[in-house]
Amino acid sequence: MTLVEWDRSFFGGNQMVGADVYYLMEGTVIGARYQIGKVIGEGGFGITYIGYDTRLNIQVAIKEYYPKGYAQRSVSVSPQVA
């Protein structure tokens, strides 16, 4: 399965405006392997996204450590994360 064949319904919710400015942009690729999809949950210590593992060609949950009140993100983020 390629990224094009992946269920695109998991995209379409993370806009970089208003209260959601701290979410990673959909389509962001982490470590040249994981692609970020929609936010599926968040709490005081982080954000959980639906994602896609491009090596194993499977859907995954991606948990980002993002403690509210201690972390912040610039709105000028890159869709590539090392």
C-alpha cells in the first residue's frame, strides 16, 4: 500500500489556526517514516494522532509528548521533522 492508497479519511482535521495551533500539521513526516493524520485525542501531557508507518504500510497511533503550559510551537512549522 502506498501513501496514496492509504485511507485518506484520517486527514482533514488539523488546521493551524486558533486553539489547534499546537497540533502538528497533517501530512507531516517524522523520521522519514511516520506520516501524521488527524488528532484522535489529547490530554495534559500530549497529543495522539492517527498515523501511517511508511515502512510497514500500516496505520498506527502516534503519541507526541506535549505538556500543556510548558511546550509551545511556532505556527511556521515545517512538514518534515528529523
